[in-house]
Amino acid sequence: MSSATQMGIEYNIRYQPRDRAAWESFVARLSNPVSHGWPAFSIELSDDGIYFCDNGRSDEAAVALRRILDEALSHAEEVVIEVR
């Protein structure tokens, strides 16, 4: 989890990408606009999986979360999502 205090809806997606460089390239292509000083979402790869925080319930965050899940499911038969 990011050291910054998050104010949105937090998810832990239990999935580990096998190819970290491909994962970072995928994340870099996600649209993450900044509004009022906050990005639409925060994302971080950790030992527990993918930490994702929807910082404001924006359309961009919803699309990004869906794309992350689709990407994970294209490499794994099952992906577990925990909402914090």
C-alpha cells in the first residue's frame, strides 16, 4: 500500500503479473487524469498483489479497474478481489 493516506475505495487484487516490465507498460497506458490535485486512481504492485485505490469514483478509475481485472484474468483462471 502506498505510504500516502488514501481517501477513496481501496482494493487488493490477488494477482501477481509474471512479467513485471509488461505490467509496468500496461499500467503506463492507463488514463489517470488529475483533478483537484488528485489522480483518478492509485495503483501499486505489492507482495500481496495489486493495490488499487479509486480516489473519487470517476469513470477513468472504473475503466482502469476493469482493464486491470481483464488483464489479470487473461493470465490467470481466478482473481480474488478484496475491498478494504
